Amino acid sequence: MGVGRYFPYANTRIQGEFTYVDGEQVSEADLDLMALSWEARVDRQIDDWWGYYVAYHGVHVAQTGPSSEGQCCEDLTDHTILAGIRLQLGGTTLLQQDRHGVTFSMPDVGRWGAYTTEAIDTGN
């Protein structure tokens, strides 16, 4: 997993993220799993308590392994565009928050789990 952030202004953050996972999927089918995710995001803080963001998020999940009953593997790519409003407590700039606060950069494994356990119908 890698995250990069750039601040052209104290209240504007441009962020890029990339995550790669490759290994065995724990299941009865003995499948291998490869997952990629990538994201581009822009945050803009308007004043001390609110701002907005726009983001693009992509995920690619591929399963490989032995075929059982004619069904084996999934190969899925998903693209999502997000936009929203951010409310914050504590009037500091985005740059100050990044340098002196906590940033929660964690891989989006929730989507990978949903795709590989068929919680989301992939049409296969």
C-alpha cells in the first residue's frame, strides 16, 4: 500500500493511493486471490469547519484456481466516483492536520471481501 499527498495550498490536498494484494483465499475452493485498488482524491477546506471532496476509486479483483462444477473464478473491475461534504471540529488547515494530526491510510479491504465472498453479485 502506498499513499502520496501534495498540498498546493494549505487548505487543498491532492492524494493518490495504490494497494496490491496477492495470496491464497481462505475458502473451500482453494483459490488464489489478486486484488488491486487505486484512488485519486482532491479535498478543499472552505473555512474552519467545512469543506468538500471529489474522488475516483478503482478496484480490480481476480481469482484463479481449480474449477469445481463448472464454476471457478471471478475477474472483476469496479470504478466509483465520489463527492461529498466534510465537516470538521478544530479549525486547522488540511496541511496542519496532515503534519500534526492522525491520518488513517488503510487499504479498502471491505470491497475486496464483498467481491470475493459474493456478497456483491458480479453477474457470474
